[in-house]
Amino acid sequence: MFYSKKKYIYLSITLLFLIIPMAAGAVNFNQNFTLKEDGSGSVNILYVEQDSFIKGKNFLIGNLPFNKEKITEYFSSAGTKIFSSSIEKSPKDNNSTQVIVTLVFNSVNDLNNLKGLTKSQYSMTNTDSGMVLRCSFSPEFVSSNSISQIYCTLTSKSEIKSSNGTIKDNAVSFFRGKEYLDSKNGNNFDVTFKSGDKTTTTKKEGSDEKGKSCGLFGIELPIVFLLGSVLMYSNRKRNKKN
């Protein structure tokens, strides 16, 4: 069951990239988290942009690198290691390139030490309501990386109590299009786990309590990046109607 959920999310995201058109200077940014009961886990980070814009930025858009050497520099830190990474043509547009990085971490808070995620914040904190995971994307993170949309998914073995994303079968999806990302208030992806579950994490010194996280384990990457796409596309259509 748990394995099939990850497949579903993976397929969503991939399909979404096949449907939504790309515009230069409009990076699609996706994170897909899987959390274990002890708070450790993995995240797939996928971002895509048109080649002409990438070359104009010397293969580095804000803190999002499009070459192998800088991927190691921008996505490695203590407590976090790169499980796999790839740079390839987008399956939707041969004139666009996508980067996929799979990270394994001991604690969600370790993601705050990554240069590639500067100006975003990740945390897991214990509250009266239960353990709360937060992924926070500041306006500076959005503008400096030329991001036009953010899509996150999370799967956990711990029971999910509530979220500002869409919950289905103990998995959560979260989407923000440009109309939301332009807000000066920033965008938070929050997930609260049922009290008593084992999902825990140790806050590292110097990390902000306002952190966050999202994503899925990269071994099933070809599948996870196909289901999120469907959900994301549906959300965009719904936002337009509203």
C-alpha cells in the first residue's frame, strides 16, 4: 500500500510536466518527501527551465544549478547526502532541461544547511496538536530563483492529522501558482501528525523554528513525477475558475 502511494504521486508529477507549458524565466519547482517514523527520510527535488534562459544565467538560476559540479556544491551538507542526481531534457519540451536531485537526510532541519535551498526554511516541531512539519518558501526564494509555481508532496508512515494541502490516503499534495507566489507573505506548506506518533526530529543550533519540507524517495522517481502533475494541473484549472 505504502509503495503504491509513492508510485501514484510520482506519476502525477511527471504527467504535469507533460501538460503545462513552460515559459522562459519561469522555473517549475517540485519537492516530494517521504518521512520515516523517526523523522529521517528523503526528498526528490525537481526543477525545470528553458535552455535559452539557463544559458543566459550561466547555468545557475538563483541558487538552482544546472550543471553537475554545482549540484554537488549546492545540495550537500552535514546530515544530508545526495543519493542520486541527473540533468536531462524535459520529457515535454526538448528545448527545456530538468534537474532531479534525490537527497537523504537524518532530520528535516538539516535541509536548512543546503545552499540550493537558501531563503526557504524547513522544520519539524513538537506542539500541543502533535508534530508539525513546515516548508516555508519566502518571496525572496521565489524571486531569486525565478520560480513560477511550487508543487510539494509528502508521504509518511505516521498518521496525518491535518494540513493546508490536500490529504488523500495518508499522503499530502500542495500547490501554489504564480498568483499566490507573488504574495509578500510567503507560502508555507504545513502538515500536522497525530499525537503519539513517533515522527520526531532534533532541531539543530541556528536553524529557524519556521522550517518546512516536502517530497518522495528518488528510487521510484520515474513514477512519482507523474501523479503530482495531474493534481497540480487540476488545481491550476480550479484556481482559474475561481
